[in-house]
Amino acid sequence: MTRYKTLAHTMAKEIRSGNIPVGARMPSLRHVIAQHGVSQSTASHAYYLLEEWGLVRAQERSGYYVTQGAGIAVDVKRKVRPDFESGKFDISNLVFSVFDAAKHPGIVPLGSAFPSPHLFPLRRLAKSLAQSAKLISPWSTVVDLPPGNEQLRRQIALRYMGIGISQPMEEIVVTNGALEALNLCLMAVTRPGDVVAVEAPGFYAALQAIERLDLRAVEIPVDPVTGLDLDALARALDTHPIKACWFMTNFQNPTGVTLSTEKKKALVELLARNEVPLIEDDVYGELHYQADYPLPARAFDRHGLVMHCSSFSKTLAPGYRIGWAAAGRYTQEVQRLKLMTTLSASIPAQVGIADYLQHGGYDRHLRKVRSALSTQRDLIRIAIRRWLPQAVVRSYPDGGYFIWLEFPDEIDAMALHRLAIAKGISITPGAIFSASRAFRNCIRLNYGHPWSTRIETAIRELGELVPAASRSAASTWSDNASPDIDSN
Ligand SMILES: Cc1ncc(COP(=O)(O)O)c(C=O)c1O
């Protein structure tokens, strides 16, 4: 490695470990030259590289400063205010801090929320985009306003039909990804102060939406093997004025668990008896490894109470930001909210995806992705058994690309996350999946990237870091590396 790269890596380590905090001014060039015995050119090049990695930014006539994005040493724990009794909380800071720390180029993406871009037929999709864009009518700006492009909604409705669900295309509203669909559905059925049932552990974006809309959350436990605890949900419905539920019934994020068909039916019946709508997040449904798509709860809904949300982000085109809500009896409200908030999803992206669905070989592509992901699941399970013997893996996902690990209680996954980031490895600590900051000894790993020695090595290194993340080690460790480990 050249001298400037070695120097840049040394300084990056200091930043990532928290020794040089976010916002701090970096040592001057003169100081670096004297301290490391390097030339001016080496010192300058090292700073250029740090800038390229997003760790520092130059401020004219003042020097270099550590960026927000480098923020692994921010005081996330103290910023989180868990207040489960009232159901109000502040999860966003914790989530942003974890993902900011993990988004630097070059980091091993075990903590990423995305699968590898290499899994997607981007070239074929670009061809569909180019061909269909040429044919876009000048009137499409008006015609394709919500509920969205007709051809695309027809293709989506056909996919429902393919798995035995009769889904009128009139009830499909095209959105900017599933996240917008989920948020619009939540807005359609709640008012500030309302109570919403969410999963624990569950997708952090549900918690962020609840926080943003000034709602309150009741957490319903999810077991990595059996899924959502329906008895707990029934008790919660009896004791809280729940206005909506936001659940994943297939390949749940983060545990990977899928509810059995019986449980899905029982869930739909329970909610129908209580007249409570279900916002069903099914973004990973198409990534099933077994022959058939496990029917979502939507398939058993007879009352229009299930709002089924999904997208092409995890299966085909992450950057196109096309998703939808099949919103049942709430369709009109969701459509109006879509118009009022972001007006419309990108029309070229809608027609491009519609063309691909019709002519591009989507099912063939999906078969390839499913097969790759199921192989990668087996490989990561072997690697975990070999290199992370401290972890208990109860989850055995049959779809998607997440696996959930539980460590002994004394392991602090936030500390492990920070130690891992300093080594260039991202993981997702369990605390971000719950308003009450439970699951502090758990992590989620992403196996959506082609298997490589780099990933295997990262898992081995993670295993080596585990002892240093135990709460007893944390106090010693925090003296040297990170002043904000909370060892309670
Ligand atoms: C469970 C879950 N739901 C929804 C989304 C958002 O999907 P989209 O990218 O289509 O907005 C994600 C993305 O990470 C997710 O993991």
C-alpha cells in the first residue's frame, strides 16, 4: 500500500473508533507531517482520500472536519428516549446513526438493507426504460397521475392473479417505493395520538413513521420461529384503542420468519372482529425459495381491511422507486394522500417497469435470484456456525435475505456494531428494531451479496470481536476507543 493510503487508513480508524468525534477539526497538515514523518504531498493525498470516503470535509481556510456521516461515535444511546409506557419514543437518531456509519464505500455490507445490485437485470431493464420512454404520450403527466400508470397496475394485478388473489387494479395505487405506500396507508387510517400495533422486533421504518406522525406504538412480540404472537395481539386489542396494525407476514424484517397460513387466517379474522385495518408489508414475498409464493394475509381478507404494500425495490429495480399499495376500502384516501404529498411516482420509471414485466422475463429473473439467495443463506449459516459459535440462530428464512442472531445477554450489539465498523464491517444491531430498545444482544445480517472470501473473513473477524463487546469488556474498551458505550 502506498504511504498516503496507509496514513489515510490510520486516520480513518481514529475517526471510526470515535477517538476523533463528529464535527471535530482534524489535525492540521503541518501537524500530520510532523507527527507521521511524511511529506506534504503524502499528507494532502491522505486527506483527499478521507474526503473521498466521506469521512472528512474541507472548510476553506480552516482545515478538515469530521463529517456527520462518519458519525459512529455520536451519542446515540443517550439520544434515544425509550418511554414504552406512553408508547412515545425517539428511534430515528439511533437508526440514522447506525446507517450513516455503515454507508461508506468499501464496508462489508452485512448490515445493509439492500441486496447486491449484481442480482438485478439492470441492462434489460434499461432497454425497457429506453424503449417505453420513446412512446410516452405527452398527456401521460395527466393520465398517469394517481392511482398511476394503467399498464403497470394491470401487470401488478396480473401477478396477484397468478398467485390466486383477485385484486382489482382500481384498488392499486402506485407509489414511490413500498415505504411511501406504507406511510400513506398509515396516514389514511390514523390521527395524531392514535395507537398502532407494530412488531417487536420489527422494521424500524414503522417506528420512524409512528414517531413522525405523532402516534403511539404497542409492540407485539415476534418469535423468530413461530412469528407474531397472536395471543399478545388479542390482549393488546382488548386493552388499547388500536387504530391500525403494521405487520410483515412473509420473511419478516429482521427475523426472516413467515407466519403459517393458519396464523395468517387467524390474524385476518381477529382484526376483522375488531374492525382494525392491517397494513401488510410484503416487500420480500417474491423472494421465496420454495416453489410457491406464501400467500399474504391479503389473500384471506373479505372486508377490504388489509392494505397490501410492496415494491420492485428488493426484486428488480432498487433505484426506480416504484411500489404500490393495494389499499382495499382505503384506496380513495390513499390516492388522495399520494396526490397531496408527492403527486405522482416517476412516469418513465412506471412505464419502463410495466414494459419489463410484460416482455423482460421477470419470472425467469426471479427464479435466478431466489436460487442465489437460498444458496447464500446456506453458506452464511455454515459460516456463522463456524466463526460465530457464540450466536444462537433460531431463524431459518425461506425467503428474503436477512438472518437474525441472538448472542448471550452480556453481549452488547451496539458495541459490536462499533467495533465492526472500525474494522470495515457493517452489521445491524438489534436495538433499532424496537421502540423499547430490547434485543440489545441481537444482530441482523444481510446475506444478499454473492458469497466471497471477503464476507467469510468478515464473519470470522466478527467472531473475534464478540468477546470485546461483552458488557464487562465494554467499560475497559470504552476508555480507549469510544466514550459513549452504555454498559448498563
Ligand atoms: C421491510 C421493509 N419494508 C419496506 C421497505 C422499503 O421498500 P422500498 O425501497 O420499496 O421503499 C424496506 C426496505 O428496506 C424493508 O426492509
